[in-house]
Amino acid sequence: MKLDTIAVLGGGPGGLYAARLLKKSHPDATVTVYEQGVGDQTFGFGVGLASRTQRNLRDADEASLSAIVDAALPHEMSMKVGDDEVRLAHGELLAIGRATLLSVLQRFAVEAGVELRFGERRAVTEVDADLIVAADGINSATRTASADQFRPSIVEGEGLYLWCGTDFQLPSAVFTPATTEHGTFVAHAYPYAADRSTFLIETDEQTWKRAGFDVSTEQTPAGETDQTSLDYLQEAFAEPLHGHKLIGNRTKWLRFRTVRCESWHAGNVVLLGDAAHTAHYSIGSGTKLAMEDAIALDRALLANDDLESAFAAYEVERRPAVEHLQSIAERSMVWWDEFPYRIDMPVAQLMIGYMTRAGKVSLERFAETAQTIVRDGLAAFAGCAAADVPASSEVTEWVLTQAQSVPESAVDVEVGDRPWSVEVRKLLADLPLSDAYRLTGSDEREAVLDRLDVAELIRRRGASVVVEVPAELRADAAAAVASERVDGVVFTGAGLT
């Protein structure tokens, strides 16, 4: 289709990347990016890029991806609780400063012929263009102004988090808790430059209030940093910070908001990135989703003769991937919300729980890439020597032999809702008193994963919990058993043993 004018609202990674791709695909069109901020100033610290994201970006535009990789910092991953630490070699993890990433993308957008207009906030009604791409973020004014057409739903998480940074390069990415007199805080930290690291810290509402951060949050003016919280957390995380300070950038406590929209387009306007959808930061996919949206939108516009058909094709391609990641992200969010309850677990076993927490990585797959960690973790789980743990191809069945059978006193409980839902909270509150439960429900994989998560919430009360699982989902069952989310499983359906 012929497009003479294209306007992009928002100069974040998704908007800039979309502008470059669209200009390359429609060289005769005038492509303009409107960004309310200043070009060399940005909010945030480092941005992570996983290996699959890198491959997708390279296929779409090798030149810009090569420049991003050249400016990025590779790192490994570790988890540390007290003096107990495991490190996971991962040669394909990259992080880059958000300001650096934006600088690269701005340069490539201009090189393609895109006009960048900073310090200009434009509403859809103030722009005259054939195509308007709204990449205006989680607080999208476009989505809000046309809520009746986009029909968004926004769900706020229970936990609280804040983004900050520090002025040195961590030796690797690290997940580590700090327990104070007020409760437990957990850091997700990773290096992104020779002299900079991101430090994201989260906690539960009760700990947040006991530390007085409800008050400091309220007293911190908009656009400023909650220095009271940073001073406290700097002391709490003194060891992993190695004496360095925490740095704020309009840093305040927030609750993560999961955004979904029934439609991503209206008229000649299409939403992209966080304006259309969000996924919890613990899977590091915000920038990924926005830039991959841009790739799909560009392809759809090239392959179709009108905007409506192109927008429909864009949603058909992107929705399954986005919804899949959102499901993984919500499960990951719940896992991290419950992290303080697991810190007495040996770290190698805890790393197994982390890697398999959302059903994306199986126990066997993790064992293939991190044999020593998995063997140590499973040895801790089973109370045996690491040498007694079998090879990666046999760990699923070996773990299942360690699982508990159904206690005679088990009370059957049907689970039909997400573990973070109001319905499950009510189910937990109304559970009949028992020392053992057997959870039943749908055989759909998502429902089974939900049951396994709910099992952990019940198990934490001191009861034994077994879960019904279709035989073909043995791998999911084994990961849950090894992570001590359940005591046992009962297999149903064909092929059960």
C-alpha cells in the first residue's frame, strides 16, 4: 500500500525501531517521530537482550543490531543467598544502557531518513498522517483517550518494586535477597556498562509499610527520587554493592501493571509495545516485545493493501506470542512475589525452581546446560550425593520416584482459576482443615501449571499436597516436585505409570 505520511508517537526503542523499518519499507513516505522528552535524556538504566531477541532483530535489520551488540555488555547469571552462590554460564546474555540503546536507534532512524522531533508531545488528534503508530508507553495517552475502541484492561500486581542503579560493573547478573528487621527485599541486578549496573529491588506490601516506604513514597514529589528508600536499601545491599552507592533516576516504588487490550488498532492508529501490552520485568521482555511488534507491523503493512487488513494481520501474528509471554510473565511475577519463603532452600535447588518457574524451561533441558547446578540441586532435594543423580535425560523419571503418594487423609480440592486471582484467594481462605490435599482440575497445560502454583501456596501452610497431572505433562510435574512446590503427583490419562 502507498503511505505518504507516517507519524510515530513516542521515541522509545519500539517507536524508533518501527520508524526506521517503516521508512526503509516506504522510502517515499515522510516518517516523523514525536517524543516529549529531550533526545539525550532518558528514564531508566540497563536493558537486557536475550539471544532469541538478538536473532529476530538481526533478521529484520542486521546493521542496527550489530551496532547494538557492539555497544552492549555480555554477562553471566548468578543467584546468591548469604554465602551460598551458584553461577550460570550463559554466553548470549547482553545488556545495554537505555540511553546508549536510544542513541544507537536514533542514529539509525535518522540515517534511514526519519525526522526526530524532541520536546514535542502530540495527541492523535493533533497529527495529520496516513498512519499513526502509538508507541507512547505503559501510560499511553493514545490508549487512554480512545479506551472505548482499544478496550484495555489493566491489572496491578501485589508486590512493589523500584528501579535504581549503581556506579560499577557487577561481575555478573545476580538475584539476591537482603533480610532486614522489616522483612525481605530481593534485588535483580545486572551490569550493562564498564561503570554501571542496574539494581531493581522488590518487596511485599507488608515489608514496604513496616520500613516506612509508604510514607516516603507519598512524600516524594512527582519526577523526583525517593532518597529515603535508596539510603535504606544501599545499607541493606551493602555486600553485593561492594560499598558503592545506589543511584536514582526519578526512582519511586511502583506496582507492576499488566496491560492487555481487546484491540490494538482504531482507524489509522495502531498501538505498539507497552501501549498495547506489558509483561512483568522478571522475564526482561518489555523492549523485546516492542521491537518485535515493530518487525511484525512493518511486515503486515508490506503484505496488505489497506490499513485495516494490515492491522488485522499484525494482531494475528503478534497476539499469540505476546499472550504466551504474558502468561509466562505473570507466573514469574507470582514466583518472585513468593521468593522470600524459599530463601532457606539450597541455592542450587533454588536455581532449579527459578529456571523452571514458568513452564518455559524443562528440568531436563536445564540439566543439559547446567549439569553441575542441577545435580547439586537435585542431590539437596533428594538428600543424596550428587554422584547419585542420573544423567540429564533421566532426571525427570528419577525425580518422580522421589515424589510422595496420595495420603489417605487427603481432601480433594478443585482448582479452576489463576493462582493470583481473587477466586483462588477465596479458595485458600475457605479450605477445609486437613493435613493433606489432592488438587484436581482441567487437563489443559496452563490449568495444570496453575494447579502446581496453587499447590505451593497450600503447602506453605504445613500440609502435604499432591496434584493430578496428565501423564504427558510429566516434565512439568517433575520440575514442581524438585522445586518443592508440591509433595507428589497423580498421573491421569493415557500412558500413565
